[in-house]
Amino acid sequence: MAAKPRLRLLHTSDVHLGAYDSSGESMRRELEDGFRRVIDIGLREGVDFMLVAGDFFDNARVREETMTFAAEQIARLERPVVIAPGNHDHVGPGSVYDRVDLPALAQNLQIMRQPMGETVAVDGLEVEVWGRSHTEQLFDFMPFEGPPPRGDAPWQIGIGHGHFIHPRALMHHSFHIREQHLVESQRDYVALGHWEQMTRVAAGESVVAAYSGAPEGLGGNQAGGHVLVVDLLEDGEVRITAHPLEGEGSLAHDDLPYLRGL
């Protein structure tokens, strides 16, 4: 098998920019500082591209200056960035992404908009990203049910926002993601969002899947505080390193919290 191009991915989610736009300047600044540190880590670690797995914005009513801040930080990375909207920043009627043309402000940004699924070719790289965007209109939405076959690029990435079903899961939670869905995706790495806690999840033998966790937990609950740097290696191996947004130390692939599925 021919060697694949070595790439480095920055994976974040659940940034929830704008959650405190009308209720508290200090907490608003904390969320923005968290995303600023995500970009700082991406620059420090020399990533090739970045994925945001949903809930980049908290709602469709965020201040325009919050959206401008987001675009400025994305542009600062100077690497391709792909956003797959989640339930808070969904596509469709009333979408936050219809208010401001973010790709015009950050020309390295691509926004996935298709609830039935779409594949995005990452600019200048031998990688394709497949995912489904939320609309908040389908109560039984399953981000990874019935994925298409792998594409032609050497690296195939999945991205989605939902609740991984595991033995301790609360089944009433929406947007179910099952281990079998991830296995059937046949993607090399699946970037997940919806949980504030950084967690690697079971996805069979050949797929690596993980939640990045939130840069800053909402309501003062700091459940995340990490960003994931994902190394896609020449031999096809995928290795994750979790970098804290504050303080020293990182967690290697095998040391990340891990959950098996049902």
C-alpha cells in the first residue's frame, strides 16, 4: 500500500460563542478566550487543517461582533477550517450562518450545510470530510446512519454532532450515534461533538473516533478544557493528543478516557 501524506488535524467542538452575549461580559470573554487559545495551539502545533464538530455558535441571536471575532480567529489560523453545524448553530430556517457571510471574512473557512450529508474536499490537501448538518427539525436525526462509501482521497474523515450510545447512556438523549454507525462509515478518523467531556469512543478496529470536549464548559462547569491534535501518519495510523487550554501536560492517545458502545 502506498504511503499516505502525513497530516495534522486540529479538532474542536461546542465552543458556544455568544452564549453570554446578553448576560455577562466576563463569561462572554471566557468563551472567546477559550477559542483564541484553541487557535493558538493550532498555530503552535503546526496543524494542516481544523474541524469544528458543531455548536460553534450557541444560538442564532449572537452579536454580530461575536461572529466577526470568530471569523478573525479562523482567519488567523491560515489553514483550511471546516465547520459542521450542530443543534445550536443548525442550518435551515433562522440559521446563524445566514446572517453574516463568514467565508467572505475568513477565506480559509468552509461550512457544511447539507442535512442529507455532503463530502467536502479540504483545500490543498489530500483529505475529504463527510458529514451531515443539523436542522433542529428532525427529532430522530442520526448523524452517521447510512454513510456513503469512502471517497477517492487517501484520507477520509467523518464529522458529526450527537450522543454516542454506550452502556451507561441515557437513551432519551437525541441525535444517537452508535458504534456500528462509526464502523460502517469506514472513515479513518471521526470528529465528534455534543459532549463537553473529551472522550475517545469505540468504533471497531479500523476507525478512530473521539469527542474533543468543549474549550470552556457552559455555566461555569469546566468539563472540557482541551483541544485534540490528530496525527494522520504515512502508514495509515491515527494518533490523538489532547492539549489542555490552560496549564502544562498533554494526554496521549492511549491515555484518553475511552467508552465502548452498545
